[in-house]
Amino acid sequence: MDPTPSEVACFEAGIKFGSLYHQFAGTPVSPDSADSLARAMEEAIENQPYCESVTVSVRTDALRQAIEDADADYTELTGRFLDVAMVIEYEGVTVETSMAMEGDYPLMQVEDLRD
Amino acid sequence: MDPTPSEVACFEAGIKFGSLYHQFAGTPVSPDSADSLARAMEEAIENQPYCESVTVSVRTDALRQAIEDADADYTELTGRFLDVAMVIEYEGVTVETSMAMEGDYPLMQVEDLRD
Amino acid sequence: MDPTPSEVACFEAGIKFGSLYHQFAGTPVSPDSADSLARAMEEAIENQPYCESVTVSVRTDALRQAIEDADADYTELTGRFLDVAMVIEYEGVTVETSMAMEGDYPLMQVEDLRD
Amino acid sequence: MDPTPSEVACFEAGIKFGSLYHQFAGTPVSPDSADSLARAMEEAIENQPYCESVTVSVRTDALRQAIEDADADYTELTGRFLDVAMVIEYEGVTVETSMAMEGDYPLMQVEDLRD
């Protein structure tokens, strides 16, 4: 079967999440550079089609702890330092999605879907 | 509303496409190294949850032409050198997706969806 | 032979260039999002050891032209949209490096080296 | 001062290391997919100028342990799962370089330099 508008909207939402994560994972990051990275992630992914808004927060406490534990000055961006929310709109369907840690895994989820 | 299994299946399919594209875009590639890159892309993304199969072909003619046009020995991987097909299975729903060029844009699409 | 401080300084400079390029190549970019991406690139790479300063300018004219030529709203970051300058300091040696296009290839170069 | 051939050779070696690391960090990897990823990394970076050879081994024990600790099926590629050796040749100068973990940091080093 061909997908419905809701299904395409969810597909598009997934593309944005995979893009955001794998484009930026591995970027050198510290508490001081976290804000500029979060803004760049938001604005980069908002360029993609059907992407209404992207909100990225860096979990600065977790970041600071990881850097201290490694006795380092910075670390590499990975899902455990991120909270992400996105809104996708496709043919009248709005999808709200989020990424947050579930244990050690950065779980990406469809939070809400409405016409 | 909460998403249906079909909608989640499409979301998961999108994640895999965004991941594949943005993890590997920019990789130095030539006709000689295209095969090892295609295999690595397939096996890397097949690790992700609900991902049954990934098939990547490098469009070697387009690659060869781009390298010749630039009078170079290699170029960087981008969507116009790729054909990708993926099968995602989530709670009994099978999603078939593909990526191919539409003009200058690497269009990712849900081809078929079935219970 | 073991490397001299100048040789290590040049090695470190090269690491930063390869990092910057391959971390961010492929990022969705438009004239509106170019500034936040440039700032994030600078601050991310400045985290790395021995890296005194990074200056990234996006060549907005080339970017605008590429987007117009493709009849698109954005494109993917690649070397032809970037001018980069970096200063590396290692054990009293200062290395100035740059990246700019030479024909179709983003040429990275050591501009100056001094004790 | 302009750089000597040895200094340029070291700069080129650094570029390859930064490229390899930041292109592939974050890739989904498991013991089963480690080999195809290692081959793709080698062949991709060998495309770059002056790069004679790249050898990548995945530290499968560390990888298996990390996946088990996270109660997962795969993880993301990062420096602690890699040993890398490269040989760069530039205008008669041969540079041997390596990357291995020093504590929690993936240390990239010039091992040997000869005319």
C-alpha cells in the first residue's frame, strides 16, 4: 500500500532525527561550546523539508561530569548529552517527536500526531 | 494521538535513512573504494533496530564522471552517487523505502507498506 | 627519526583541518543558517588541544548560487563554500594554516610557521 | 617561514587522521559489522593525496564489552574501539603515524619520520 499523509509525516520526522544525530555525533564539545553547537544543529536541520522547528538542549551537567571523569577539557557529542524536540508538518499532519536517553540508548519517539 | 504501528514503522525507516546519509556523506570515494564503502554502509545501518535489510549501490558511472570533470582522483560521497533500498519491520508492519535522485535532490521515499 | 616540535605542530594542525572538514561536510546549510554553523565549527574545533583559534567564513555568494542552480532551499556543506584559517601552537611553535578552493579541490595549506 | 617537506608531510598525515576519525565516529558498529567498517575506513582514506597505506583494526574485545555493559546489540564507533596506523609519503619524506588510546583519549602520534 501507498503510505498515508500521517505515515509520510512520520517518515519525514525520522529522517530529520537520523540526520541530526549522525551529522553531529562525534563533534568536540565542552560546556563553553555547547550553545553554539545546539544553535547550529537546530538551524541546520530546520533547513530540511517539512521541518517546522527543532529544539536542542545540551545536558550540561552530564557533559561536565563526563569531561571531569575523563580528566579532559572536552569530549565528543553523543546522545547522552542531548535532549531534542522537533515538529514536522506534512500535508496538514503535525508530528511532535523527541529524543532523550532511555538507559544507555538515545531513544527517538513520536510523541504526538494530529491532523 | 499516539502513533499506530505503521506510523512508528515509517518513523523508524526515516531514522535509518537520515543516519545512513549523514553518517557517510563527505567520505572520500573513488570507483575502486566504492564497494567497500557500500558494504560498510549496509552493515552499519543493519545494526539499527527494526532494520531487516539495507542495499546500497554506488552509481559508478556518475562517480567516474564527477571525478573526471574535476580532474581529480576521488570525490566526496553525496546522494547523487547512491541508490539505496531498505526494509524495516516493526510490530508486523513491513516498510519498503528507497533513495534515488530526483533532479539534484536525493529523494527518500516510502515505496510500500504492508501488514 | 622522532619528529621535531615544528613537525608535531604541523601534524596537530592537519588533525584539526581533517576534523573540521569531515565532521561538518554534508550539513544542511542555507544563507540563513550559515552563521550559526560557522560559529559552531569554530568553537567545536577550538576545543581540540593546541588549537589557538579557528576562523570560518561561509562563501555566501557561492552558496546562494548553488542553491539557485539546484532550484532548492538549501544545500549540503562542502569545501567550496568555506574559507578557514587556523592558528596552532605547540611547544613554542606557531603554525598558521588555511583552507580555500584551488579549482574544485579544497586545498589545506601551512601558510606560516614560526618559533 | 615556509614549511619544509617534512613539516608538510606531517601536516598531510594529520589531515588524514582527523578525516578518518570525524568521518566515521558515531557509525553504528557491532562485532559482526566491524570488519566491513574497518575496510571501508582504510580504502576511503587511502584515496586522499600522499596516503600510502591505512590499517584499521577494531578492538573487538572492547567493543563486545561495551555492548554487553549497555545491554545493547551494537554501539557507536569511537576512538576506544580503534587501532590505526598510516603511512604518508610527501616529496621523498615518509611519515609513520598511529592512533591508540592513552587513558580515555585517542592519541594520534607521529611514530617515525624519514627521508
